[in-house]
Amino acid sequence: MCGIAGIVANFEISGSLYWALHALQHRGQESGGISTYDNEIVHKYKGFGLVSEIFASGILQNLSGKTGLGHVRYPTTGGSKPENIQPFNFLFRNHSLSIVHNGNLINTNELRHEYEGRGHIFSTTSDTEVIAAILANEIIHGHTIDEAISFCMRNIRGSYAVIFMLDGVLYAFRDPLGIKPLCFGEFENGGHIVASESVALDAVGAKLLRDVVPGESICLKAGNVSPHRIMTVKSPAHCVFEYIYFARADSVIDGISVYDVRQKTGVLLAGESPAKADIVSPVPDSGTAAATGYASTSGIPFREALIKNRYIGRTFIMSTQTKREMAVRMKLNPVRGHITGKSVVLVDDSIVRGTTSRHIIALVREFGANEVHLRVASPPIIAPCYLGTDFPTREELISNRKSVVEVRKAIEATSLGHISLEGLIKAIGVPYSHLCTGCLTGKYPLAIDGEEEDFHGIEMIDPYKSSGL
Ligand code: SF4
């Protein structure tokens, strides 16, 4: 998770960055920050909380400049500490470097060890600082910025969408498997924005140009976008969970509408796992599009059984089980009149530990439902994620320990059905070989110690060849 955005324009950009990050808030709610450059110095502000809480009145006015970047954080590598809040800002040899990252490196420890051996001192436990150290080290040793990015991409492994600002110039690059999303667009009156999801572009009135191609870097400068293809792969490995849960339904990722994918999963799920019921209801919000698909195909009326309090965060990204359980009760309230005496199909995006599903089903029963059939718009999650999603260990994943029948019993559903992997891939509309399905299959798109690799064959290509817009 994590959301990132960078803007270069011919107007003061802190307000636009604020709204871009606000649109990406679903990707991380622990902390956030903005750094801007005013042709002389870098202005910066960051803190814990939601974007609207961090940037209280007056703060944005102090973040002057026409170039800048920002981050909303969901803690993975490094834990929840003030020093790990991004952007990270550095000064070295008359250069200023600010950097934000979405993803997770799997060779952070080796790289830290190597750079510490060269005398580099790290002030955070974040993998993002390792990326910054590599870039700075290359620049200090006289390499061009393109060479520094190329060297960095050849040496870091894992998932990464990175935006950095070096001496007021904005750069971005995306890992060669394209695991994490990154796209860019332009403002009508000049300037560009690069961000995790297209909703950030929509929020500031920018037009989506395209996604950053996996293995590509771009430089955004004074009205121009200069792309360089650094690495290439046989096929990408886009994270399927962006489509299932992470991304906002109104985003378009790698040319695919997230809403349409979710709706199609519901359509296919209704065929694969039918139920006899009085109403179909989503578990809001990420189950909503799939529930509309399920209802339209099954012919069962769509009626909301649960109403979401919009001021409670996403339960999956809360840090403890107790907080998550309390949040379910605070977040979802049943509509008694829709469910009393009824048989209900509930459509949810996924089952992780099973505890949230059990609480929701108990809540719907408590308000009078006779039967609760749970339909899940993802296959069972059976393995951890090493690439940026804080899924729990194999032992904590309920579907790793139990069969679908056993999970149904544990969560006390009348019936339980998941979409098949084939159905999910059909709904996304790209071949299986273009997706990361590690947490669903236990096969990962790159070599991870102790895990099975689904080979994607990363190769270097001419590092400075322009790919053209
Ligand atoms: S393992 Fe799962 S959550 Fe992690 S990147 Fe792959 S598909 Fe996404």
C-alpha cells in the first residue's frame, strides 16, 4: 500500500498535492507528508494522521513552490515510527533530495549491510532510505541521474513505485514487474502530475496520459515528460489485490477500470457460486461493485444490509486485532428493515484472518437475518505477501489453515463461496502470466527465500533509449 504523488507546474502546487494525497488516503492512513521546492530551498511538513489532520489551517501556505511530492503511509518495512514518515529529505554535496516510495524491497537487509560497510549511516529503518542512499551514492560518484536510476533499479529487488525530487527536478520510476501502480497526467494550463492512482489526477483536474511502464523512469520538467525504459520483462506481474481491494473503484490501473473488474467478479461469482436468497448486499465499500454484478446476474434484489460510517478508516489497515474488531462495530451498522426475517447474500472483497467476516455475519444475524450466505470476490488468501501488503503470517491466514468448508463453519456463515482464480483473471481481462497472484497461489513473480518462483525473467535493456510518449 502507500500512496504517492508528485507535481511540477507553473503555479503553487501545495494545494493540489494536498488534494492528490487526499484522493489517495485509502492507500495509507497512518501518516503523510509533503515536500516542495521554491527554487532555493525545500519546504517540508509531515506527521501522523489523515491528510486533513496533518495539514491543518495555515500549513499549506508555508509549503511554497511549483514542484513537490507527497506520501500517505501504510507501514510495512520499518514499522510505525516518526522517522519513517515520508517524504524523506536529504542534503548532500550541494544537492537536495526528497523521495517517496510505494512498495517493499526484499533485499533491504543486504543493501543496508553493503552501504553501511561503505560508511553510510541510516537514520530510519525504512527501505526507502536504501533507495535514496543508492541514488545519492551514484550521484556523488559522478554518474548522471539516468545512470543513477538505472543502477538503482538493477540493484533493488521487490515492488517499487518511486517519485523523487533532485534539486527541484521531479523523477519517477516503477519496478520492472509493475507490481505497484504509477501513472501520470497533465494539467490543462501546463505542468504534470505523477501518482499511484488516476483518482489523484481526477481530484486535481489533470488528464491521465498513461501509466508509467514497468521498468521505466520518467523525468518531469518544465512542461516536458522524458521517459526512459530501463528494464524489461517477459511479462509484468501487476498485483491482483489492487483490483480486488486496494485501489479506489473509480481508478483506472494499467488501462483497466477497477470498478469494472469488481463488477465482473460479482457477475462471475453469481454463476460459480449461486445462492437462494431474498437480497444481495455488499460489505461496503470494496464489496459494492461486486455485489451489483452478483445481484444483476442472479436476479436477487440489491439492497444494502449494512451502512458504513464514512469517518472510520479501513479495518484491514488498522494495526491490532482489537482495534479492527472495534472498528467493524463502529463502521458498519445494519439496516434492520432490510434484513429481519430475510435470507441475505453478503458480498465481500476478501477474507484474511476470518475474524472480521465472523463479526459482520454475527451482526447481520443479530439484526434478524435468517440466513447469511457470504460470497467473496477473491480466491482464498493462502500465503503471505512480501511485496508491500501487510497480510499476516501463513498461520494467521484462515484459508491457509482451513478448507472452505471449515472456514464457513468458523465464520458461522450459512454458505461460503469464493470466486475461482480463473474467474478473477477473466474479470481483470489480462493473462495469468501478467499478474502477481503470490498470496493466492503461493507462487511469486520473483525469487523469494523459501518460496516458489513463477519466473518472469527480468532483463536489462538499453538503459538510455527513449521509449517515446
Ligand atoms: S502477493 Fe498478493 S498482495 Fe502481494 S503483490 Fe502479489 S498479489 Fe499483491
